[in-house]
Amino acid sequence: MSSKKPLLQARSITRSFGQVQALRGASFDVYEGEIVALIGDNGAGKSTLVKCLSGADRPDGGEVLLEGKPVSITSPTHAQSLGIETVYQDLSLAPDLDPAANLFLGRELLKPGLGWLGVLDNSRMQSEARAAFRELGTELLSFTAPVASLSGGQKQNVAVARSIAWASKVVFMDEPTAALGVVQREKVLDVIRRVRDKGISVVLISHNMPEVIAVADRVEVLRLGQRVARFEAQQSTVEDLVAAMTGALIQEDVA
Amino acid sequence: MSSPTTEHTPAVRPTLANRVREYAAGSGTIWILGALVALVIAFTVLAPTTFASAYNVRSLFTDAAILLVLGVGMTFVIITAGIDLSVGSVLVFSGVVSAQVMSAFGGTEAGLLGVFAGLLVALLSGVAWGALNGVLIGVFGIPPLIVTLGTFGAALGLAKVLTNGVDDRNVPTILADTIGTGTIGGIPWLVIIAMVVTVLGALLLGLTRFGRHTKAIGSNAEGARRVGVAVKPQLIKVYALAGLLAGLGGFLSLARFSTTTIAGHTTDNLTVIAAVVLGGTSLFGGIGSVVGTAIGVFIPAVLQNGFVILGIQPFWQEFAVGVVLILAVFFDQYRRRARSKGASRRGKHPAPPRATESLGAAPPAPAGAKERINNG
Ligand SMILES: Nc1ncnc2c1ncn2[C@@H]1O[C@H](COP(=O)(O)OP(=O)(O)OP(=O)(O)O)[C@@H](O)[C@H]1O
Ligand SMILES: [Mg+2]
């Protein structure tokens, strides 16, 4: 792992919501072509950190480096243009639109010749969406029913498919397996590995420790808005991770 | 993993019941179209010579034309989970400034140039009011109900200031004789214009990126923002579109009545909102159709017309529309609930307890969605 180059680095990120200090100088590293798990107790600040790194939220302070260069990620669109995609914990799907429309939301394909009028190329978006789901190894019975009519797991698949379809550098996945059954969960984990094998880094947030150890290359632990520990997944146990999450084990000097 | 054919998502089974439920959930317009057809048949049977006469049909359509123009804009607004109470006042204001400009070009004697200047001014003033609504709602995050209630009063007030509250009757004769009362091949200009607006509106909503982003915002504004939909500009454009069509409505109203009808549009907003909702557009946002709105406009119009012809007190129309409106919203909510219930029933694996929190997609959550626009 040490041979790998850092891709995305967060340094001492702070973010407060009124009285609540969600991030108190949190650092976080993503290396090229790895799966890194970001773990921590409820409220540790994982989702907030992800939002700050994917442009959905702006940090109050701290520094973000992409491939060694400081960047200020100003908006989700900006993050996307940098090759960063996100599966948000609340999924961020439009429930009234169908899966294909969601997959291409904000990046719609337009009919050749009629694009200047903004006319959508629905058939091409439908077929490309089907291809994307096939790649994911999941099937949807209907590509034209609104997302609201899908099961929880299927919704999650739509969000995952959308993120990996567009990512070129990093995919953040905030609890992508939370609503899934055993079979679906395995599929998503497989997808995560395949994305990594394509050279795209994956940040996986999960509360499932065996899952984390099974799929991640590295693990970073967040506690009370700060990074408290880093592990190589192969050399760590569930007990280590839990100890770090609960504060029984602190590796890092946190100011 | 490599052979997707062997891996079926365990969740969905295409039973007939599911199909039917999905279909009913998708198409609210079918029911309301059925209701309209039933009304038309009933009145035609009860009063074949009067209700179905060419004259009556023409006047029915003419009466509905301006409301339909307003309704197209309102459909887009309501699909964003917004509302526009200002349409009637913007119509009046646009009519007033348009009439004043045409007066400067010679009033009743004004030529084509004057009429075009009047049209331009009406459209511009409509867009200006609409864009103002859009900025206050999209950028400043003030709730649509309050913003448009404010501009509802402000636009009407300014219209009265400009005219001292006295209707301006200096409408060019060539305008009144053509668009106002003229026909092409037996079809009134007003009806043709309304139909063109409706068709363009339907295409815009159904086939374009503009329409899709409108639905996405009403469906999940924060989600749309996160995937790069420009939510604030889109909201401004949607309200500006509603304003543009209200401005056009003001011009058409001038043409039709040859006066500014300052006092005649205070309930247009409610009439139009009712039509849009009757037409299957959801007040919670995300769902709607322009074609549905067209049907929704005709239900009250046909009721009113039919009651008059049958000698029933026309006041019953107001009562009937009120009842139907409440039913329409009730069924909308029912449909949405059935849809999300259907989805969870089809999920075989019980979700872990944390799952409910992560399924942010479960409708209806319009209030939250609207608030989230403001934080963006
Ligand atoms: N928009 C917000 N407004 C106010 N407080 C917030 C907001 N977002 C997060 N917080 C607070 O910040 C803290 C960290 O929240 P965050 O969602 O990042 O935790 P998390 O680690 O993702 O937890 P979980 O495992 O439960 O998802 C919490 O105390 C939360 O209440
Ligand atoms: Mg979280």
C-alpha cells in the first residue's frame, strides 16, 4: 500500500452546524486505486466529511488536496468535473423520475440535431442505463416506473450505478449496503471491488465491521469529528476497529 | 456476478396486481379525462341542441382559452412543488401597461406597430413579475405562497395606481377584431393561441431537459442540486415562464374584452390552481402534465356551461368544483401512499432498522424538499 500515491487528502477539516461541531479538524486520505473504509460511531461526522469532499457542503476550515494540489471544491458539479462521485446516505434520487432519468440527471443526453432545443434522447439514456445496470449485475424489472416504486435495495442500486457510471477518480459511498439483503449486499461489494480494479478509488462508509475488513484495503476511523486511527485492513480485527471507534484505542495525535 | 441472467433481483414479480397498481399510480390524468368525457356525454344527452351546438362549443373553448394559457405556466410551477398566486394580478398589470403603450400609439386607432409594442410590453412585464417571484423564491428562499401572495397584491396595487383604478378602454380595434373576436376557419384566434401554448408547454415539459429538471426539483430539490441541476436558475426560469404566460394572458384578455378588466381576475389564481390539480399535477411536486391541465381547465368550464344550459343554478358549479378538487388531492395522496407501500411490500428482505433513515426517497416529503432548496 505504501507504494501508492495519495489521490485525495483532507487536512484538518472543520465544520460546525450552530453549536454542533461535526468536524473538529478531521483528516482523511484516499490513495490511488484502493478501497478505503471510513468508519466511526453514529454522529462521528462521516457523512459531513463526505459532503465536504464531494462539494455538497463547504467546510469552515482546513485544506483539501487532489493529487497533491490544493483544491477548493465549490459545488457537486465541480467535484464531478474533478472525477469525484458520491452515493449519499439519503441517496439523493428523484423519486418521481425513472431509473434512467435519475442516472442521467444533470447530465442528460440530448437528441442529435435537436439538442439546441434541449430535447432529450430518452431511448439512448434508457439503453445506456440498462447497460450500466447490467454491468452492476443487477436487474430492474421496469426502467420506466418511478424510482419511488422500487424496493429499498433497488433504489440503492440506482444510486450506486449512477455514481460508478460517472466516476473517474473517486467514488464516495455512504452506507451503500445499509438497506440491502445478503445477496444484494454481496453484489454491491463485488461492484466496489471491480470499480477499484478499474483504478478508481472507493471510499466506503459502513457500520458492518466484517464487511469492512473483507472488502477494504485500508480503514480510517473517525471519532467525534477527528481521525483517531488508521489500519491496514488485512492486519486488523473487528476488535481493533471497535476499540478505535469507541475511543479505547487512539493512534493519532489529535490536537 | 458474471452471468446476470442467473441473478434475478429477488424483489419484483410482475404480477397483474403490481402492473395495475403501477399503471394507476402513474396516470392520474386517465381518471379525470374519463370524468370530463362523462360530463360532456351527459350534457350532450340532456341538451343535444344547445350544449353540443357549434356556437356553444366555441364559446366554451373561448372562455377556457385564457385560463388554459395561465394553467400551462402554473403546471410547471406546481411541479416544482411551488405555487403562484400572482397570475391574475400579473395578468391585470400586464394588460394595463400594454393598454397604456397602445394608447400612446393611437389607442383604438393604433396600427399593427402599436399592437406589437403592446404585446411586447405585456410579455416583458409578465416575465419581470415572474422573474421577481423566482428570485425571491429560488435565491432568497422565501416560501412561494408568501412571495406570490405579496406580488399578487403588489401587481394589482400598481395596476390600480397606474390607472387610478379606472379601466382603460383604449384597445386598438384591429386587435379586438382579430385576436379578440375573430376566427380562422371558424376557430377563434384565442382558442388557436391557447392550443399552440398548450402544445408547446406539453412538449417542453415532456421532451426537454427543462421539463425534466422541473420535475427533478419538485421531486427532490437537494438531490437535484447534488447531481448538478442548477436549481436556483431553474426556479427563476419556471416562475418567469408562468409570468410570461400571465403577461400573454393579459394581452389576450385586452383583446377579448377591449378593456383592462382590473377587477375581474382576483380569483383567477385559485381557478387555475384548481384546474392544474384536477388535471393530475401533484401539489407535492414532481408529477404533472400539461395535457392534464387542459382537461382540468375544461371540467369547471363544462360544468358551468352545462348547468346554465340545463337551467340549474350555476352556483352549483362552484360547489361541485370544490368537492371534486378535494377528491382529486385526496386521490393524489392515496396514489402516492399506495406507490411507496407497494414498493416496501415488494422488498423481500426486511431492511435493517437504520434503513428507513437512508431511504430519503420516500414521498411525500415536500416540506423538507422545499426547505432544502433554501439551504443550497
Ligand atoms: N445539516 C446539519 N445541520 C445540523 N447538524 C448536522 C447537520 N449535518 C450533520 N449534523 C450533525 O453533525 C454530526 C455529525 O453528523 P454525520 O451525519 O456526519 O454523522 P455520521 O458519522 O455520518 O453518522 P451516521 O453513522 O449516523 O450516519 C451529528 O451530530 C449531526 O447531528
Ligand atoms: Mg452518516
